[in-house]
Amino acid sequence: MRLYHTGGEIVKAPDIYRGRKNADFGQGFYLSPDREFARRWAGENAWINEYELDETGLSILRLGRDREWFEYIFHNRRAEDTCRADVVLGPIANDTLFDSMGILSSGMISGDIALRLLMIGPEYTQAAIKTERAARRLVWLGAERIERLDREARRAEQEEYQALFAREIRQMTGEDGI
């Protein structure tokens, strides 16, 4: 499996313990199988590191954009990661979940409504390398420096997402009286 990691430096030996414990898939080293996604969301002067993961013998939890995925992310955002898989592969949660966690946990919106909001917009895939065993199977192939960004494409995607989100909220307000 080809995977890409975008960051401020070349990362030949990933550290699965560096970074947030309350990310979508819990503690791990995050990558994406989508090179264009990695490129589009890179910062100025960032590096896109390219890897190959030998999946042989690894346990991989594959998630879809559904209730199981939502529950898994919901618990991880509270640093309650219980996954024992070597690798987790699935959709990236848009910031709606992160921004609505307080509203969700307060009972102001239901899990069903939060899941409905998470379905808005494009679906991008991420992979989290969660164990040392999987990290040893991740081979660094090289890195590409990103010096310029396509800010217009990024802004257009964000504006489209915000419009879809606003439309969904308006529909929900009419249907559910939120």
C-alpha cells in the first residue's frame, strides 16, 4: 500500500507515539493513500513523504463512513482508544465532529444528527500506523518539497463544504426543529 505523510520535515522513521492521542483514530502515525489529498492540504514549504506499507500479517481495521466509524472517532476524540489493530484505515472526519463535540456530549444534538453532519462534503481516507510492528513494515521511499500551494482550490473546497453544511442545517432545522 502506498501512503503519504505531509509535514514540515522529512520523516524516514515515523514515531507512532508523537502527536495527539485524541485524533480520529487515536494515537498513531497518520498518513493518506491519496497523494493529491496530501498535496492539496500541505502547508507552505512542506514535505510529502512517500512510504510503502507491507500489509502481510498485519491486522488492519477498515472503516467506512458509517455508525461504527462515528463511534470509534467519538471515543478517540475523548482519548478512549481501545483498538488493538496494527493499522486503522478509513475516512477522515471533517471538523464538524471536532467542533460539535461539546454540543453532542451536552445532549443538544443526537449522535444521529452528528453522523448526518459528518456525511457532508468529500470523503478522504487516512491511515493510522498504531503499532511498532506496523511501523517496521512502513518503508520510506522519498520525499517531495511543496513550495507553492493552490490556495484557490483549497478555498473553493472549503466554501463548497460550508455551503453544503449550511444547507443541511437549514433542512434539519425545518425537519427536526433543532
